[in-house]
Amino acid sequence: MIDFLIIGGGIAGLSAGARLSRHGKVTVLEAEDAIGYHASGRSAALFEESYGPSSVVALNKASASFLRDENGGYLTPRGLMLVGRKDQGRIFDQDSSDLNMQVIATEDALARVPILNPDTVGYAAVSDSAFDIDTDRLLQDFARNIRGNGGDVLIRKKVTEIRKDGQWIVVAGQTFEARNLVNAAGAWVDEIAVLAGIAPIGITPKRRSMARIPAPGGHDVRGWPMMLGVGESWYAKPDAGKLLVSPSEADPVAPQDAYADDMVLAEGLARYEEMVTEPVTRVEATWAGLRSFAPDGTLVLGPDPSDPSFIWSAGQGGYGFQTAPAASQLVADLATGTPSQLDTGIIAALSPERLRR
Ligand SMILES: Cc1cc2nc3c(=O)[nH]c(=O)nc-3n(C[C@H](O)[C@H](O)[C@H](O)COP(=O)(O)OP(=O)(O)OC[C@H]3O[C@@H](n4cnc5c(N)ncnc54)[C@H](O)[C@@H]3O)c2cc1C
């Protein structure tokens, strides 16, 4: 008998599975040909402790030591630079304070990122607390943990039917029986809830597109910080000697295998180009992923009030990797009745119960 049957082989399902595999038999079911195929394979892979609403920041802080130290560490320094146009002073002040950033002179910003355009950039701030996360290794290590503790991570297992008859009976090509069900299906969590006869929580998947461009002007971009336009209007992040540029859109869409919207991408690239001296001459690749949000914008973690054997790990939004160590620990603690290290106020802010009132 499976103790914890987890639907979804992204970072939410695999991290929860790794934690739960110390408490019982875990099986992860992933519909696609590979783990991390959807949102978890398409992220910008950034850890920034101050990014997100307060309950997310609490999870970021509680995740930092795991990401820094576990298995040799998953973080490498990146740094973040916020840039604003000369007419964006007010929004720049708000963003730089929200993100705990240090305001610097535009000349200093240019010294760090020589393609910034002195004619348009009026404001800059930096943070040293942003890191690249080795997301592939994190996913693989959590999957290895599950297998090492006697669990299974199964691909090409799309869940099509769920019933409860004393225990959960789940059909995904073959039939699985389990004491507890963990819903970590990303953009599809509400569809899974409906299949299981549990009320949905109102998750909205939001598309975010990305383009990979060659290093601007042939510069060595590896040591550049991630650049962020004020109001999260675009960002550009060095990646393996190239630059990833995103329009930072958050367009609501149905759950799907997302693809980049060309028009949105073109507008975002134009917002980036306005702030730099090197035009975008070639786009090497484009893609998009879905960031899935609960109505109040924070994660949904823990047993459903109507049936505690149905456990949510949902609504990871744009924070799924940076919060994964603490979020998965909380899911496991709540599922096994283990006291959590997190404050009760934070646990309540993340609980499915808050969405049922
Ligand atoms: C462009 C972009 C940039 C981002 N940048 C960052 C960042 O810098 N830092 C950060 O921390 N986060 C970032 N994120 C967010 C992060 O990627 C997500 O929060 C995280 O990947 C969500 O993980 P998940 O496991 O919930 O979802 P997913 O990775 O989508 O996994 C859910 C899985 O469930 C499976 N599934 C669905 N239905 C079924 C079914 N019926 N049967 C079986 N399996 C099913 C799907 O196939 C899927 O693989 C970004 C996201 C995007 C899109």
C-alpha cells in the first residue's frame, strides 16, 4: 500500500515526495515523458530572499540554509540590479525598498553592466542576496531521495480518474491505491481536485514568456547581475554565456503546455532595448511557462479541511524553487502531524483553510 501518492513530478511534487519518503512509501505520478517538463523546466532559477509576499519571504528565509549547504549547495552568486527610466522615480523607490536593495549611482551601474544606456537609465539599485539555483540538480536530487527511501517516481502516468473507497483509488494507465493523496499538479491542481471530488481553490495559471539572445555586443555576461525593469516590466538574466530576456508578463491562461506569445515577447524585448545600447539582433530560442497563483498570491500547503488525506502543494507562483525546501517540509510536517518550525501565523497564511472561509 502506498502511503503518499503524489500527483505531479515538478519541484512541488518531488520536494514533498523526498520529505514524505522518510515517513512511508511514496509514489510520484508524472503525466509527461520527463520530470520537470512544465513550469519546473522553464524557470529563471533565481533565489532572492526578499522576493514575494510576506508568507513567501518567510519560506524563502526558511529555505536558504538548505539551498546554500545541502548536498554541496545549490546556489551560486548572481546579484540583482533594478533599473528605472528617468521618469520612473516613484516606482523605483517603491521597488528598491520592497526588495531591500541598495541605491547606486547610474555611473556605478554602467561600470557593472556596460551596455546600460546612460541616456535612458535614471535610477539603479543592487542586491547581493540574489543567487542562481541549480534547479536541474535540485529536481534530480529530490527524485533520487525518493527512490533511495524505497519510493517510485513514475513518468507517463497521467491521472485520469480518482475515487475514494476507504483509501484513494487513482487511475493513471494502471490503478494505484493510497492512504493519502498529494496534489502537486501545478497549473492542473484544480482539475485534480475536481476529479477527486474536492472543491477547487481557484488557481489561476499565468503565462510568462522568455527569449534567449546572444551575449549583447559580444560582452562576457557571466558576471553580470540579473537586471530587472521597475514594476517588473522586463528582466534579463545571464545564462551560460547568453542572456535570457523576459517581458515579465502574467497573462491568465487555461492549464496547457505553454508557448511564448510573439507579440508580448516583442514588446518586452523593446522595453529591455530601451534601457541598453546594444539592440537585439537575433533571438535564439523562445519558450513560456505557467506560474500558478491562488487568489491571494501565496502558496497553498497542507491537508484539505474537508478531507485531511487530500493534501495540497499548490500555488507556487513565481517562487516554486526558492521556497521548495521549506514548503515541502511544511507539507510533510502537516501530513504526518509533526510540529513545524514555522510560525503559526505563516502556516495559517499558507493553509488551504484560508480559502474555504
Ligand atoms: C518563466 C518563469 C520563470 C520563473 N522563475 C522562477 C525563479 O526565478 N525562481 C523560482 O523560485 N521560481 C520561478 N518560477 C516559478 C517556478 O518555476 C514554479 O513555481 C514551479 O516550477 C512550480 O512547480 P510545480 O511542481 O508546482 O509545477 P510544474 O513544474 O508545472 O509541475 C506540475 C506537474 O504536474 C503534472 N501533472 C499535471 N496534471 C497531471 C495529471 N493529471 N497526472 C499526472 N501528472 C500531472 C504536470 O505534467 C507537471 O509536470 C518561474 C516560472 C516561470 C514560468
